[in-house]
Amino acid sequence: MSPTSDHAPADRPVLIQFHNVSKRFRLDRQPMRTVFDLFARLLRRRSEPEYFWPLQEVSFQLKGGVTTGIIGENGSGKSTMLKLVSRILEPTSGTVAINGRVSALLELGAGFHHELTGRENIYLHASLLGLQRTQINAVLQDIIDFADLGPFIDTPVKHYSSGMYARLGFAIAIYVEPDILLVDEVLAVGDENFQRRCLDAIHRLQARGVAILLVSHSLNQILELCDQCIWLDKGKLAAVGETRSVVRRYLAAVDADIAQQLLDENGQRLLADDEQATPIDQPPRRWGKGALRIDQVQMLDEECNLTWSFNPLATVYIKINYHAEHPLAEPIFSVLIHKLNGHYLWASNTLDHTVEPITWAGKGELTVCVESLALTAGRYALSAAAYTEPDPPHWRSPSDFHEQLYEFQVISDHEIHGDIVMPNQWRHRTTKHPSLTLPDIGEGIVTPPVMSGEVGRG
């Protein structure tokens, strides 16, 4: 699978090509720290070696002028891929073909001699990339100006901060006239001014036809800068193609994984003993020891399927299963929603929405229908509480309180700002200037898109 970007002319050469590339590392679980470890290892029966494959059968190609983002969870093989392109590593199998000068900014301080000054490291780094001294002199001042190190340019780099490393490394990488630029999470370092200058420099390199491979956990950065995108999942190529399409598929998979994780975790939380030896004073926690107990709390979608993952404005059912030790004339149940930082968002209870009394001891079930979940994309905490009688205004004596014990998520492809979603319409009316004769524009209504999901987190 080797797509090319629509942003690159077809006649541009292929600068990077991976064909069925795999990389293997041997795991050594028995390090030898002493002579006794060595003898013990020699006497033990030799076990079969264990291997780790950070990349498995990866194929793609990248033309000049195309910027490719690499996304995936930690440990998915992103940095290994860049090290293969830069020839720091060689593939275990498959072929990596590189056509052009590669400038790599993989790790802070990588490639620097810590005893040399910043100026001396510029000459060292650029000469290793094949530049002659006259070529280095021609761009030396540009590198120094971009790095903005002031007098520290003549100070050994071992005294540099992480931001100073990033500025100098990036300045060298972009001014050595690379055909291929590799960037691994470096744009996350430094202040806003430095990041803005880095982005401007990347745009100039793109216009000059440089092929760029960018690893970043910032999906907004990937969407802004990249023509195509590679999604790595546990060392394998999950998708490669147009950026927005790949990022959308990646987010859907991540949201599905989180939904399953929430399903498992929320189920396990009820198994915790509510009579702990050491009481917990902060949520998530379960407390209260009355005669009305909550057995289970579930969230259901519009089709009554159990899930902890919803779209904005979806219809949601919250179901509470309980058991009562004796009849109760006025039982009170409530549900509450908080942000994960504890910010209180919403609640509903049966004091405001009266339900029938519990007329005999035993089990029962309540369901509250939230007709439109007006929350933006993110993670939230759900609480459920039961009281044997009304306890306003402070509600300090619950019979059973599952305080922020459950988590659910709201997912959306559309970027939504703030904490809540409120459906709205915009009306635009223009008036004709009395001295001009123009077509009658009239009125227009702009309706927001349906919140079913596109890239972005509000």
C-alpha cells in the first residue's frame, strides 16, 4: 500500500520507500550485574531468546514536497521508523530506500558533543551531513539567529536547557539544505514564539519541496501540517493515506478502546468492598451504610445497548438497580455528572421527579432518560445515590452513594468549545445601500452540522 499525496506533483521523485520493513530487538531479561550472575547464567539451561518487533512488514513511500505525519499510541514503532530512515538502525528484514540528504531531529541533544560549544556543534553536525566549511559559513549566522541563544552560542552545550537544545537542533536541521527532514515530538518543546517560528520554517521547507516525516501526539498539528498520514498500531501499518481520513479512523479506534476500557473498569468498581478498613475521603468512592443499596449502575444508548461512550446530544438512559431491606414511603434516588477535575455539571433526583414508594423489601429498578446529552467531547464522571428519605438541602446522609464512581466519554469529530452543547441557529440579514442597486440578498440561516463525529476535541 503506497499512496501518494495530491499535494505533490506526480513527477517528483520518491525520496523514502519502505518495502515490507520489519525491525527486531532481542530482549535480555537476565542482565549480568556481577561475576556471580555470570556463573549462575552459565550453569542454568539456556532458554530460547525472546524478541520484540517494534515494526512488522511496513510499506509506504514518500515523495518530495509531501509532509507525512506518523501517529499511534506509545510503543507503536513511530520513533523506530524515523531511526530506520535516518540509518541509525538497519531493518531486520525488508528494504529501506532513501534518496537524498536526511536531516533528523529525533531527540533533544542527539548528535551534539556535550563538551563542545553551540557554534562548534554547528560545524560538527553540518559536516557530518556532508556540508563543506564554506557552505556552513554561508548559513552559520542564519542558524545562530534562529536558535536565539545569545552569548550561550559559545558555551558548551552540556549547560543548555531543553529549550536551548531544541532551538539549536532545529536551527541546524532546517538550514543544512535537507531533502528529507525528520522531526520527532520536538515541536512540543519550547515557548509559543519558538513553536510558531518552527511552524513557519516547516512551511518554507514544504514550499521548497522537502519531504518531511513528523511524529507528534498533537493531532491538530498533524492535521495542520501533513498531506498524508501513517497510523502505526503495535508495530503494524494500520492505515496510510489522506491525513483527515486516517486521523478520523485512528480516533474512532481509540474511542472504541476507551469505551471497552470504561465498560471493564466500571464493572469492576462495584466489586470493591464498601466497608474498607481505611475510609476514602475523596471520590471516586462508595459510602453510606443504610437500608437502601444500589446493586448496579448502567448507561444505555437509544437502542438500550450498554455503553459508556456517546455522541453529543444523544439520548441516554441511566439505569439503577437496587435492593431495599424494608418498605420506604419516600425513597430518593439521584444521578450526578461531574468533569474529571470535579467540576459539577448536572444532576437529577426523584425529589423533583417523584416516583412510587417502595412497598415491600426486595429488588427494584429505576431508569432516567436524558433526552439530549448536551456535553462536549471529553471524559466525565457519573455518580448515583440512594436515600431512605429526603435530605435537603445538603444531602449529607445517603443510604448508598457511588460518588463519581463511573466514567463515560462523549466523542465528536466536530470541534466544540466549552462544556455544553446548545443547538442554535445563526440568522444573517444584509441591507442594500440606498445609493447602490444590488441583487436582493435576503435572509439566510446557517444550521450547525449534526454532532455525529469529526476530528477535534472541544
